[in-house]
Amino acid sequence: MFSIDWAHFTPGTAILGGALIGAAAGAMALGGGKIAGISGIFGGAINEALQAKRPTPWRLWFLGGLIAASFIWVMFRPVPGAHYGESWPVIAIGGLIVGFGTRLGSGCASGHGVCGLSRFSPRSMAAVGTFIGMGMATTFVMRHILGGV
């Protein structure tokens, strides 16, 4: 059954992170007319590079900021030991499959949820509904049909 590790539960950082994501998405939309969908920004930079064009600077700054923010966060607030049950090659292959899925679905779950729903995008509404529905179905199958595998 689901339980919360209250000793490591940090709602403050979760709320702050969510607020920062929302503020960044809003600033990009209102300030520059851009959508802060990470897979779209990354995919756009890759497409520009493949077309022998220099990627648009704002894309590089945005992606660089994501990477830099992770390192800065870890310097001031170390992340408890993360342990993965798989090898790095398996994790990398999984990442590539997820990347393929985000391109196939025209964005990732969080991008559709944060940026798409706030714009009342029908495609994002369908995508988020599909993500949630499939998550519920998978949880039901795993817990009640396969017996908590």
C-alpha cells in the first residue's frame, strides 16, 4: 500500500519548484510568445543543428539553465543517495524511448500539463487525459490483477 516517508517529505521545495516552473512558463509565454515545453525546445535545437543552422540562442540558454540549475541545487541541497535498479545502458535506452515518445506525442506529460492545459489546448487536454487514464489502468492491473508485482 502507498505510504509517505514523512522524515524525507519536503512539501516546501515541491511547492517552490512548481511555482518556479509556472512562473518560467508564464514568463516565456507572456514575454516572448514561446511555449516552455522542454521536449519541443530540445527537439527544435536538434532540428536546427541538423539543418546546419546555429540553434536559436534562447533555446541554448534555456537548456543550459536547466542543466546549471541542477548542479547549483545539488551544491546547496544535496540529493539523498539515488539508487537505480538498472545499469546505465538500460537507463540510457529507456531515456531514448521516452524521448521518442515525447516527439510522437508532441510533448511530454509535464509540458502538456503545465503549458498546454494553461492554454486550453485540446491536444494537451487529450494527452493529459490519456496519461492519467493509462496511469490509472496500469496501477489497477499491477496491483489488483498481477498482485502487486
